[in-house]
Amino acid sequence: MTEQQHPSRATEAFFGRRKGKPLRERQAEGMATLLPALKLDLQSEAPAELSELFPVSVKELRLEIGFGGGEHLVHRARENPQTGFIGIEPFVNSMAKLLSRVDELGLKNVRVYDDDATQALDWLPDASLDHIDLLYPDPWPKRKHWKRRFVSQVNLDRFHRVLKPGGMFCFASDIDTYVNWTLIHCRNHGGFEWLAEQSSDWLTPFAGWPGTRYENKARREGRSSAYLTFRKV
């Protein structure tokens, strides 16, 4: 194979399966009809103003990478109708679940992408986002797999490029090694300021936090979570 057929860590960040149990009929219909309507078209040039992606007026732009069951994204989209949300999730069943909720609630401020997040990040214009959420990402707990973690210097470069000055990056995890990993990588990157001043700042969920199924699972298994907020500098 050629070099182009072997994506590097700098261009490819998704690892794992993409599909689980068969979709229900309504979910399959949503994937067939709603996904094409809401999916980012990376074959076309991104608009200079991302607000043009939405049929309603939006004042801020927010990206969530790996939205899982979609609970957080849907909650935020309902709570902030004047914010445009882009949700990225390569797992088919999770995307189908989100699309069902978007359709059911008639949300007009949501767009999606169902492939590798790095592709969408590279497509987005400079300084186009106000906020990025990376919530309970796959921790890849085995040390030999840590290189697969989404937080890396190259992806922090991507975040820094697409965030507006003063834009926010929020990270949540129940895995201590990944929390420490993220703190170290953001410190070493130099382009992000951790906003915590005391322990309660990272032990307290983000304002308006609805909780997620991953967080609930962690609590059932006796693990606490950390909520890290960084600002682009």
C-alpha cells in the first residue's frame, strides 16, 4: 500500500467498531433520510461563517466529539436554541439514536458528521468555534494503546486552530490516567489555560450538566469523574 493508504496519527484518530445491534425500523429510516440532510458535506468548502450551516439564526458554534447516546448534545441544543451544534459520532447506533431525538424534538440547530472527527476538524475554518466538548472519550486503558487517545498534541493543534480567541475546550472522564494525560498534554501544548483554581472546580460538573449514561455507569462502578475546562490563549 502507498503512504496515502496508511493514515498517520496526525490524520486518523478513530479506532474501534462502528456498528452494534441492528437498527430499529424508525432508526434506519432516520439514517436514510435525516442523516444526508444534516451531515456536513466535507466535499464542499466550509462556509466562512459556520452559522450558514443552520436554517435558524445562531450566535455561537459548539462542537461535541463522540456524543455517544446524544443526551448531552440534545440537552444543550434544547437549552440553547441560538447556538449551533455540530455532533460527531462514527458509531452507527449512537448516530441513529441522536437523529431520532433531533427529529422528534424538531431541533433546527444541530448538524452531524458520522466519520473520523479529525476529518471534520481539518475542514472547519480557522477561529470558527466558540466551544469544543470531549466528554467521556474512549480511555484506551492499556498503556500500549494510550497513543490512540484522542487528546494528543496534533489534535490539540486542531482544537487551537478552530477555536476562536478565548474559546473553551471541556473534557470529562472517570479515568484518572486519562484526566492526568489531558492535563499534561494541554500544559505541554501551551495554547490552553486550565481554569481550575481549587479542587471543587474539576470535581463539580459543568454548569447545566445533564449527566450521561457513561457518567452513571462510572458512579455505579464506584468511579468519580473530573470535569476540566480550558480556555484558548
